[in-house]
Amino acid sequence: MPSELLGALRTRTGKRGMSAYVTAAVRHQLAMDGLAEIVAAYEGEHEPLSEAEVQAAQNELFGDAPAPCASGDSAA
């Protein structure tokens, strides 16, 4: 892990909270990867999802919170 990320992680969690924070982040990323695989499979059999369908799914998953970055935008 790059040192600047490790430093930010320690600042946010303290040394004792790092494991739980990383575990939650990995769990979340795996769930997002699974959703991306479901969408890809659907779009492989059907037409691509419309912007309205994507927005409706984001609203259902995340409510009024800003949608997280697309999986391609984050370093894993």
C-alpha cells in the first residue's frame, strides 16, 4: 500500500482500527465487483442499461448519498 494511503488510514482509524476499516473496504469492493459482473452479464444478453435505469439503481442502493466512483476509477 502506498505510504500516503497508509498514513491517511492511520490518521483516520488509529493503529487498532485499521484491520476493520480495510476489511470493510474489501467487503464493499467485492460487492461492487459482483454488481458489475451482474450488470455485464445482463447487458451481454440484453441491451445496455439506460441512464435512467442506472440512476434508479443508484438511488435504490445509495439513496440521496453521492454515488461512489465507478470501479474503474479507483485503485484496488
